Amino acid sequence: MITQREQWERAKKLLPGGVNSSTRLNQAIGTPFYVSNGKGSRVTGIDGHEYIDMCCAHGAGLLGNAHPAIDEALKKAAGMGYVNSFETVFHEELAAYVVDTVACADKVRFCSSGSEATMHLIRACRGYTGKNKIIRIEGHFHGYHEMIYIGGQPPKSEFPRNRKNP
């Protein structure tokens, strides 16, 4: 069985920083956190230990890992031939559900990532208000693009166990 650090050392030979997103380098443990699988609200680390999934795919995995409804939807999408560069009738069906469910929603736009969503939102808000300033909460992740990404994590010295006088 490989350790978190051993896996990271291997990954650093092929991936910049050993990760696919710099926010995945977990400052609290000193390495990225590698998992082998997930089921429901739990993930299994490559060390074989089970953990509660507190990340939930940054909000996209609110139903948990390997949820049967999501698995079925993925099978249906795979059966369509991975046509994700085109529109499908399912986009309109999902949009109708969102508009019917969310009282203030007249129209929706779906994005491929949270970064894309925040980028479009900032542009739309600037166009609507005519303002250029935005509020960003330090230490939080609001997207990985030039308009918003400024140090996605607080410095390691700010973690409670690293402070001299907690």
C-alpha cells in the first residue's frame, strides 16, 4: 500500500506540483489527499482508511459518492455518446425544472465548472451594474481565473495548530 507522501512524490514527476489544481495541495497535511474510492458520504484514502467526505466535490457532490440516481444519469449520458460539446433536450428539461423550482429564476445557464460560473456571473454583474469592484472573501475559493483567484488558501501560519499562541 502506498502512502500519501509516496504518491505525491510520484505525481510530482508528471504533474506540476504533483496535482491537477493547486488548491488540492492540502496545507494542513502537507500533501494532496489521495483517495481510492467513495461511497455515500465516505471516501477511502489510498492508505485504506475511511473518511467522511467533507469536500463534497466543492458542492457538486451534495448527494454523496456513487449515488444511484447520479450513476443512472451518467449511464444515460454515456449512452448518448458523450455529446457534451452540443446542446441536448436534457438541458431544456433541466432548465425548466430549475425555473419552476427557484422562484426568482426566469432563465438559467449551465456551466462546466464553478470557475466558469463565477467568471460569467462577474461579467454579467459588471454589465448590469456598470461597476467594476467585487467582494472576495480571503481564504475562500471563488473560481480559478484571473478575475477572482488570489491565494485560494490562507497561509499555513494561520492554521490553529501552527499558531504560537492559539
